[in-house]
Amino acid sequence: MKYTIFLDRDGVINIDSPDYIKKRSEFHFISGSCEAVSLLYKNGFNIIIITNQSAVARKMITTLELEKIFKKMEKRIKAHGGRIKDIFYCPHLPKDNCSCRKPRPGLIFQAAEKYNINLANSCMVGDSIKDIECGKNAGCGAYILIDEGKENKKIEKELKTKNIKPDLITKNLASASKWIIGNIGVVK
């Protein structure tokens, strides 16, 4: 059984925006992210995207346009030799109280059921506390926080308050992927 890496999208693969990513022209890759996904893939990891996309419920983007953004992302990653196994997203508003919006683990559970994933053999990588909580709530074997160092003290305090200890806090997916390869390995 391959080890599964769950990746958040915005802030991990592409540059996040406080105004949401609403069209393909607003989707810009973080330097090194495509290569990092490719490196993980070439080392035998399954890659699944787990992302909140409330812009759909806010009527800021259609599901068709969101799918086009996903296709752009997948095409570029494939051009770098990587593959995304699947993408699971929550289109709901925070107030909708759904089971799929991170930090709830619904999306990870959907992926685990669809692909028969042993969550103890998985890792959640994200750029927010919600991502890390989602990984913890789902029972992932590891979780990594991507933090560019802008709000270290605030993040440290919130992690401590919520009693969450990521396996790694690092600046980008490139460094996270190297850590994953060196420290986690692939379950055969």
C-alpha cells in the first residue's frame, strides 16, 4: 500500500489570495511546488488535494471554472512529471456546518473510503491550523504546516492552545517534500 499525501491547494501549491482564486488567470504557482509534487510522486507517494473552496457557495466562481483551475494545476504538475490522484473540495460556507469543510475530516474520510487508504499511512500538508486540525481529526499519521514565517508567534500560540504538534513546520512544499521522503518513506 502506498503512503498518501493530502495537500491543501491555496498557500501550498499556489499563491493564496484574501479575495479567493476565482479564475485561471488568478491562479499562480508557488515557486517549486510543481517540482515538489513531482518529487513525491516519483518517490511512490499518492497525492490527493483536500481544499476548502467556499467561493463556490459565495457565487464568486462556478464549479465549471473551479474545475478548469484544477485542470490547469494538474496539467502543469503533469508537465513536471507529477500526478494528482484526485481532488476533493468543500464548496460550502463556514456557517453551513457541513462535515467536509476543514478542520472537519470529511474530505479525507471520502478519499480514504474511495481509495481504501489507511489513514495511519498518510500525511496532511497545509498552510493553516485548520489543515493541521483536519489531519489530526482524520487520524493521519503525520501533519506538516507550511508557514512562511509571517505569523510564527500567533501560530505557535494557537497550536499550543489546541494541543496540536505538527511533525514539521517549514517554509514551503519543496522543503516539506524532502522531509517526507527522508522521514516517512513508502509503505509497500
